[in-house]
Amino acid sequence: MKLAVPDMISNSYFPAEAAVALGFFKAEGLDVSLELIFPVDKAYAALRDGAVDFVGGSAHSALAAFPDFRGVKLICAQAQGMYWFLVMHADLKAQRGDVSAVKGRRIGAAPWVDKGLRGLLVEAGIDIARDRVTIAPVPGAAGAGINFGLTAAKALEERKIDGFWANGMGAEVAVRRGVGTIVLDVRRGDGPKRCFNFTAATIAATDVLIARSPQQAAAAVRAIVKTQAALKANVERTGEVGKKLFPPPEAALITELIRRDLPYYDAALSPEFVAGMTQFARDQGLLAGQVSYTDVVATQFAPLWKG
């Protein structure tokens, strides 16, 4: 079986990556390999077309390939909350929490990831057109095998952009190089409170797979839940994953990044999350009408979320 993630050298989808690298999928009887498919809409298109069996990506982005969530279900969360950071160039002296720092600036963001930033800025009272905010793909991030956060940090260093909206690894690299300042970390309370539930890192599968092989979907959920528990019990195990999947500089950073994320490691997909995420999707024009909780979530797996 194949599990697609849109970014690999990152903390964003680490539970999915660790479930493969540490053997938790295998322990559940699943032979799962990782595939990097960027951007996330292409990962969901691969799921729709049967090229992969699961996607570990942003929940709202399923709408790129499955209008109104028809044909797809979220089976569990990798972690809670919208997980991207707004990082501005250090020379701009932006202050933590000051959303107005984006005015007149060029912000790099990946396709579909940018929706989270657009929604946040609107919620915070920024008019993207009036305030001359340019949100566009990061130069050099379109190639196969490119990891977005690291590419964004490099583009910021080279002043090709004034800031970026990307994962925690990219943010950490930019800060440590002295070229970036974290302005917004939604997960930890920056920005409007409603933005926390705009999206989350989840695992998705098609209705076809769930109907045909419910035991395989259940095994995937158990693998993610057990991975989360194992990392909470011993975060140093992240080092094993880093050595297998990351270049040495990023492998050296991943344990601390995951340590910070552990409070958000919860596989549950709550009605409150789905309500917030689907309202955000409607606000962004990604979802036309109302959908129910059971239209989005494979609730038969809810008993597995707590292990």
C-alpha cells in the first residue's frame, strides 16, 4: 500500500512517516511505503485515481480532488490544529502576533496551504487587495522531490520573498539561520482563535477502500494512534526516523520539533473541528454547501482514536 505526504522533511506529517519508518503499519499487518507528492492537491488526486491508498495531508485539501468530500473520508488526525507558521524576514523587525506585518509584502505559500493564510488574514481584518499582500508559490518549489519548508527558508534568505507560510521545519531553519522571525503560530495561540480549526494534518482514504477493506483502514488508524503514543512515551525515537528520512541537518532538529508538537498528538476528529474546517472551506469558496460530520469523517473508526 502507498501513503502520500506533500512534504517529508518536516514535522507536519511526522506521525504518518514514523508509522512507516518505525514499523507500526507493519505491526498492524500493512505493508505501507511513503510517497512524496507535492503539492497536496496532487496527492489527493493520486488518491482519487487509485495511485495511492492513503493521504497524510491537510484535511481541507481533500476538496481539491473530492468536491463536497464525495468519495473520501478522514479516518483519523495526525495532530490537532492548523500547523503552519508565518515567518517574516528578520530585517523587517516584525513582532510576534502582528498580522499587519504582511502589508505590502510578498509571502510564499504552497497551493492549498495558502488558503489557510488567506482565511487567517481575512479573519484578522487584513484586506489582501487593499493592503497589497502578495501570496504566491515560493520560487523553486515546483520541482519533484522538493521539500517546501526548506525551499521557503532558502528563498527568504535570498530575499526572493519577504515571508513565508509553511511548516515548523522551515520556520526553525529560518530562525536558526538568523534570517526569519516567527510572527504567527496558530497552534499555540497566535492570530484569531477560530483559525485553529481551519484545518489539521489528517489521514484520508477513499470510500471505496473503506467499503472494500475496512480492516485495512482500521489497521491504518491503529498504526497512527500507536505511533503517537510511542512518540509521547519516548520522543527520542524521532531520531530513528530522522536518520532514515531526513538530511543530517534537519535530522538533528526533528526531535525538538516533535517534542513541541506532542501536546497536539491526538487522533480524534471532533464535530467541533469538522464544523470549523468546513466553515473555513465555505468561506474560501472550496465547499459549496453544508456537509454533515458523517459526510467528512469515517465515524466507525472513532473507537480506535484513543487506542
